[in-house]
Amino acid sequence: MQSSPFTHGPNYNRERAEGTTEARAQGYRVIYVASERLAKISSLLPSNRNRSSLVHSLVASLGLLRPIAEKNTDLEYPPTQVQVLRPSLATSKELSAYHDKEYVDFLLDSQAAASERPLTFSVAQVELRDSFGLEDDCPPFRGLSDYVQHHAHKSHASGFCYVNDCVLAVLTLKRASCLGFSDTMPSRKPRIMYLDLDLHFSDGVSSAFHTSAPASSKYTPQILTLSIHHASPGFFPPSPISSLPNPVDPTFDPFTLSLPLSTGASNATFARIWSSVVEKLKDAFDPDFIVLQCGVDGLAGDPCKVWNWGLDGKGGMGWCVEKVVRGWGKKVLMLGGGGYNAPNAARAWAYFTSIARGQPLSLETPIPDHNAFPLYAPSFTLDSMSLRMLYVKSRGGLRIDVAHKKTHL
């Protein structure tokens, strides 16, 4: 899904709108961004081999990209047709809107970046590659020049991520008035809320927009980042801004926020923080765009084995996704992220796609017969025993003094 974001939101410009008449009449468009080439490239990532291909094949086999044939009046939100958009590769200039040019040039040099034989290069070339973080958890691989993700920093790779598509997307949305959205945009500059649900802190995105502004400043930045993640000693990624913000800290940035959760965070945890923190932040900031990062490595059954988060039910990840994409009435860009059980990640992202479409699938939906069918054993449904929450006696998962923080949001 890192190679298949989709956008969703009110139809901000009917003259420019694409898609079906029904989608226009309902005021929503859903655009699924994907291509076979990107799926193949993303599936080469050593940490997630074939995951992207699984996602797209499952979404297609479930018929989520087909025209909607029937109307269900019992749905809370009206269904929406899906338009598939095949993206083109970003240029060096576009990537350099955030990343250092020297780093971009090295990534786009397929021979230098993707070689599996570093000894064929000079010492200087090897040192340069290592300085860009292309080692350990971010090894070079064939197709690297086409790959992205959210841990990447301005001039080095990190956590299986090489180019930060999330940052580049946010920077593009900052220019919304130049992109044909200005007819219904407020007179102020567009505001973007980046909400990250990945188990791991969004260090690449948060650090890109973090600034130490005076506490008395009345200036409202265009971008607010909120990362809901796990944090503990030695857990990736280490960052001074991954902990709960302290308003008296001189480096405190009220628009770069972190909400670390302890081991065992569950549906109940997310239901609590959603009403007491997330919704209040959204209302106070009043964003025009939402960039929603849907890493699924926090779901029960992921090999990370940290959180106890469920896929459905109140407070489940699907519940949170539905709140954002169908309940907030904003323009939303959804992105994938972590998730290291590939069939379960495909299940989750297919489920989220059905939510964005306005026709949430039941988790009892059978997996259709297609080329990856055997990988969904033993349940062969969207549900999986490993995706079900493990009910443990735990009050963990939430450590935040909400009352203390409210005055600083």
C-alpha cells in the first residue's frame, strides 16, 4: 500500500472532477493510485517481499475497484465509485523539493544505489553510500530508485525507507491554491494534518516539520503532525521528539506532536484517545487536508508483537480509518506503512479500501480464488485468527495527562 495511496474527500471542484456521475452527485471521489510496475518494485523491498503485489491482487479480486452495482440504504455513508490512477515516476527536481540533491542523485544512479557488489566501487563511493544510510536495515536492492516510505530523512535512508513520500505529499498540498483547489479553499493558506497510526514513530515526517517556535507566537503553521506510536528504550526509531511533548521544554513544538503508547495498546486505548485527543486536535487545527498513514504493524498478529490492536469494532483500526475518511468531511490522502505479516497487511488494507469506498466488507468475507489464495490459510477470509485481539489483563497502552495538555494544543 505504500505504492497504492488513495485520495478521498468532498468534491472540491466539480468542473475539474473526474469519475462517475454518481460519485459527483454524492460529493465524493475516491482515487486508488496504483500500477503494476510500482507493485513489482515495492515487492522487491527485502523486509516486505511480495507484500505490495498481495495487496493489489486482493483488492482487485474482491471487486473493490469495480463499479458499484447495487445500493444499500442501510449504510451510514453512501458508497462511492473508485477511479484508478496510474502514477508516473517523480523527477529528480520533484524529489529534491525535500531531499538533498546529492542524495537524490545517488539514489537515481541505479548502478551505484542498487549494486549488490559494493567492492566494485571505490572507497569514496562506498563511504558516500554508507553516509546516505544505504546499509543495515536499508540495503540497496534492484529497483531502489523507484521506492519510497515514511522513515526516510532529508539526506539519508532509515527503517526500510529511502524517499519520504509522506513529506513530499504534504509539501505538495501546501501549494493547494496553485493546484486548482482555490475555488472552495478558505482565504488562509491550506492546512494539512498528518496523522500516523504506524507502530513506529514517524521520525522522518515529524523531524521534517518540527520547529522550535516561541511559546507566545500567534503564528499558525500550515502543517500539524501527530504520530501515535509505541515508544520504549531501544525501540526503533530513537528520537528526542518521540516522547510525550513537554510544553515547558524550549524545543517544544505544539504542531509536531507525539502520543507514545505502551505495550498492549488495544481498541479500548484508541477509543479513549480518539475522543479525548485526536478529535479535539482536528477540531482545533481545522485542517483542509488529512494525510493518514495506515501502518498495520500495531495490529494483533503482526510479528512485532507489541500492541493488541484489533481490525474492527469500536476503537479498532478500521473504526479509526472510517472516522477520518468518511466522517470528517475532509480531503484525505491514505498511505500504507509497516506491516510484516504480508497476507494480514493485505487483508487490512483491502478492508480499509472498502471503508473508503463506502461499503465496508465484513471480516467474514471469503477470500476470492486468485493466484495468492493459498497464502490466506487457514481462515481464507478477511478475518484471521492472528488478527484477532489477544485479550490480556492490561491497563497499559495509554500514558498521557490529557487535562494537562489541552491548554497547549
